[in-house]
Amino acid sequence: MSETKTMAETRDVIIIGGGHNGLVTAFYLAKAGFKPLVLERRAQVGGAAVTEEFHPGFRCSTLVHNTGSLRADVVRDMQLERHGLKRTTPDVSTVSLQPDGRALILYSDTKKAAQEISQWSQKDAAGYADFGNALAKIGKVIGEALALTPPNIDNPSTGDLWGMLKTGRSIRNLGKKDMYRFLRWGPMAVADLAAEFFDTEPLRATVAARGIFGTFLGPWSAGSALVLLLRAAADPTPVGTVQFATGGAGSVTQAMAAVAKQAGAEIRTNADVAEIRVKDGVATGVVLASGEEISAKAVVSNADPKRTLMRLVDPTHLAPDFVQKIKNYRSLGTVAKINLALSGLPDFPALKAKGNGDLLKGRIQISPEIDYLERAFDESKYGNFSRQPYLEITFPSLTDPSLAPAGQHVMSIYMQYAPYKLRNSDWESQRTALGEAVVKTITQYAPTLPQKILRHQIITPKDFEETYGLTGGHIFHGELALDQFFTMRPLLDWARYQTPIDKLYLCGNGTHPGTGLTGGSGANAAREIAQALKK
């Protein structure tokens, strides 16, 4: 007897990828009356916001380690705190270590930070408050724009015109001085912006580092100030506050998954989507790697734009000029992540007089001067990883002892610059050298580190791509730059979460605003998708 294949019922919406934006989209679509099905290729949801054990008894936020940028309205709407999310904000925001044995200590509280800065420069202490006030005002206006859907340039709707009018009014209301700053700062190099307010080199570099994190930009690159302004929309303090989720970043996405399910979404893990089915220019469903087919009225991809439109969709369904543009969308990563299991805390001589422990609860930066950052960037321009890299370090086990055995610690390190494409080499053969360069750099400031290391976990840009599905290893699904921002993210004419294929949408970080762990792209996309499907 021949076996007949029964077709499953057609789903309302399939969401490809259970990263944070996919889960946020699922929640809002479920609240709008749809029944979304989330398909996650890995064994757990979370994408780049996961907590995993990397050595017996040691758990870490594998990739994202700071959860401070989550959009307040998303946290509120999803009631994440009621679903187990607990976040801690240490008093110390950033400790910037200096080669001469000193340390610049910046507190989350701006007044307290200014007192510390006054020991370096009275002028800079006043400048820090002024800069913070300007960022708060400008960041509020940018935050409003980030929550909008980018307008249709050629044929703006009434909603688009109203949104632009409101944004224009907000810019006018800044007053002449801050309006001028708003218009002038975005295209600037962040090194120039920092120099307008500060004389102290360590402070300039610590501020500037916020404008280059996760990008293929150096502090002297035009447009790097825009990145800092985008971050100020979520957090207006000059160097950004640090927030840790109890249980690591994975507890954010676990809470999101629980809320999305409660709202009516279904989530399947170990469900690797191999292909998006398209018929007559319309997305009709997906095919899993297992061969299972699932049809749907709409498909939403939380994967990056290149993976979605060049791999999951057969490019023959797209116009040749669109294919050419998406090929040129820049998404080559520059960040590596190193997680260390430690037998105890290393000693930082620069902090000894002030008490090591509490000062290590925030973010530790190795970015002593602007030229140091620019030299680190220079190496990556020629296909080499930085031997003296810019590092952002946290000890999450200090605020959350459940992450490591008693008395032992986890050290979480972002390393920049590690270009996705290495010149005359590959990441598998350079993995150990990368780890050694990072440890060697930190050892200059913490001499006892090497003998305390029990295990290295070294995650290269190639691992970001192969394990976590980020094309080119880019943590933001594509470069944050003036030409890949707002109405041009990912491409001009395609910034409204739609694609040239009818009923296929994007909701990941490769869409506006695309600034990391905010939930903004997912929330904005869900609003547009719900409206389109209800029509």
C-alpha cells in the first residue's frame, strides 16, 4: 500500500529563529490575535543572548554579557520581571586601566563619576555632566525615532508624515544649541566628539570606545559618533551603564519565551529551517532540514538579511539588482568572545589601594588612549587580528555567584578587532593565538591571571557564523553605519520589515534600529506585520 503524505494545517505565521527579536515579534503577534510558530535551529532559544556551561560548574553569557540596553516598553509590555527576570546594576560602570598603573573609575551615577574625574581634570569633570545632559536630551529624540517604522521615502503615508512631523518637532524643541549638536554630531568621528568635551586621554578613549564597539570603525572613522548616539537612546550616560541578568543573558530570552508561549505562540527547538518556500512571488511556508514542510500565511525571519535572502530564499525569486545590493550589504564581524573559568580573582595592582572586589563588578576596559584604539583597528584593516586589542571585560560571577563554584569566577571578555576574513590564514589555525593575545594583554594589568585560568572558551567570528547563524560573524546582523541606518537598513526602499517577496518579512537586528539587545527591531516589525496581515 502506498504511503500518503498528510499535509499539516497552514500556520498563521512562522518565525525563523528564536533569538530575542524573534521572541519579541512572536509575543506581539500573539497579542494581536495571531498564532505564531517559532522555529529555532539550536537546542535552546536565545540566539546571541544565551547562558551556557563551558566548563563543569561554570556558566556564562556566551556572547552578549550586558543586558542594559533592553527597551523599557518591551520589558514592560512583556512583564519580564514577573516571569523571573532579575537585573543588577553595579555602582561602578567602567574601570579603564592604564599602562602606567593608574585606573580611571567611572560610576553609574554621573555626579559620582564627575567627582572621580575631577582627580584627573576639573574641566573634564564639568564636561562629563554637560556631555551627559546633552546625550540625555538628544538620546530621547533618537529613541523616539528608533521606535518609528522608517518612512516610505517615495510615497509616505499619513502615518509616515505624522511620525516625521513629530520627530521634527522634537528636534526643534531641543533648543538651538542641542539641535545644532544633534545635526552635527552624527557624521563625526567619535574621537573628535570626545575631544570637544574632554582633555584627559583615558576619558576620551573610554567614551570613544562606545562608538566603535561591534563595528568595523576606528575612533577616527566618520560616522562612529552616530553609533554612540544610537546607544545613548537606550542609555544616556556618557560611557553607558552595565546591567547583568541573574542567570546570565539566557535568563532574558528564557523569560521572553515563557511570555510568548503564554500569549499564544508555539516554540520548537532543534528545528533547522533549510528553505523558505516561494510560489508566484509569495512566501508559502518553510522546509526544515529534516525534510518536513510547514505551510504558512506569512513567514518572518529573525535571521540576518543575507542569510534570509541569499540562502533561505532561492535568489532566482529576486530581481538581479536587488540581489546585487544585498550582496553588498556589509556584515563582516570584528568581535571575538573569550570566556575564562578561573580558580580565583586575578589581582589588578591599579585597583589594590581602592579594594579590588567592588570595582570589578562593572565593566573593565583596556582602551587607554585614542591612538591605542586606532592602532588596534589598523591591524584589522589589513586582515590581521589586533595583538594589543581593545577589550571589554566583566566578572559576572561577582554579582551572580550561581555562575561559578564557590570562590571561583567567570571572566567574560569582548575582544576587538578580530576580522572575519584573515589574511593568509584561517580562524581554526589562529584560535589559540587569539586567546594568547587576549590573555597576554590583560596580564599587563593583572599579572596573576595566567595561573588562575582553568579553561579558555574562544569564540571567533567564524564560530559566530557557524554556531550562532550570524552571517560574516557580525553580532549586529550588519554594520551600523551612516549608509546602513534608518531608511537604509538593510537597504534603501526595504527598511519597513518587508522584502520583495510578498508575505516574507524581516524582524532581526539587520532591520531598523538594529542596535543589539534592545528588542526594538522585533517590536517595530511585529507592529508592521500585524497591520499588513490584518489588511
